[in-house]
Amino acid sequence: DQQVKQNSPSLSVQEGRISILNCDYTNSMFDYFLWYKKYPAEGPTFLISISSIKDKNEDGRFTVFLNKSAKHLSLHIVPSQPGDSAVYFCAARKNYGGSQGNLIFGKGTKLSVKP
Amino acid sequence: DTAVSQTPKYLVTQMGNDKSIKCEQNLGHDTMYWYKQDSKKFLKIMFSYNNKELIINETVPNRFSPKSPDKAHLNLHINSLELGDSAVYFCASSQNLWRYTFGSGTRLTVV
């Protein structure tokens, strides 16, 4: 039962253009959404997040958009750079309250940015 | 200084063996996790500890036993290893239940 879905396993983009990575979720109780970036042989690293009460969050070249009615979020990278080539994981927080909670991850999308 | 460190990085072992993976974080975080990334690339939560107390145990076989001697350490012991246990295991820590810091992973291969 995939609660967080990334339907595109890979994406190839030319350097300087926009990269758009998509993510869908099924559980309306998620309260936080995040994007993590992973290079080979390394652990995922936090990239950007958005609270469920917002629809946009921007950090430099990275912008995350949230459409709650469609249960969809996307990550925009503008302009894309070769160093952005990595696997991007979408994640959603399941909050049980207090100190309990964990992130549920999608399968990831491998982004290749070509010079 | 590595924030979340896991050892070993690679582990190859035979079916039926018992093995442990260690994790340490120097960030002062209260919560630590074990995630498993299987062959289908899903990152799935296995366990979560908050201040040495087990918080989440997500339908993981009894052969997997986490141990947290203090809040900076969360080790994973696996008994009677099976072929299906082959995966990359990631340790992580967080202070606010959403921004995780991951270790670099332990690739376990059971032959």
C-alpha cells in the first residue's frame, strides 16, 4: 500500500532548464511534506519541506508546490545544474502526536542533468 | 565529524548467521530510526526510538531487535539471517520528527 507515490522512476533534463519532479499521496492526515536528495553510496539529505497549511515554499533554486485538493506536490529546480543529478525522494510525515511520528517515502525519481 | 555514522558500510554473510549494525549520532537528537531500502528502492521505517524508548515498530520480524543503550546510539541486531534480509539499512536521527539526518547506509548481502 503505497501512501506516497513517485510515478516517474527517472527524468532527464538539459542544464539550465527546469526540472519538475512529481509526487502524489493518499493519506489526507499527512501534515508535512519533504524532499530528500540522495547521491550513490550516501544517505538521503534533506532538501526542502512544506507544511500542509501552505501551498508553496521556496529556497534558492528549489521550490516545492503543494496542491492539497489533488493530494499532489512537486519540486521545481530552476535552473538545473549537473550537480543536481541524484535520486530525489518525496516524503510525508505521519504524526501520531507527542514524540511519535515517522516519514513515509516514495520510491524516488532519478534526475539526470545533462551539460 | 560525521553526524550519523553507521558501521559496517558493507556486510556479506551467510544465511542463518546473526549480525549487528551499529549507529551513532553526535547531533544531540532525541529520536533515532532504522529504515530499510529494499530491492524495489522503497525506504521503509522499521523502528523509531525516542530517548532510548521504542516508539515505532513497524511489522518487522522478531529476528530484528533494536537496542538503544543511550540516546546517541541505536544498534540493530538481526538473528537467523534470511536471503530476503538483503537490503541497504539506513540509520537516521531527528529532533523535530521531520528533518532527518541519515547515515550513509549499510549494504547487507545474505548469501
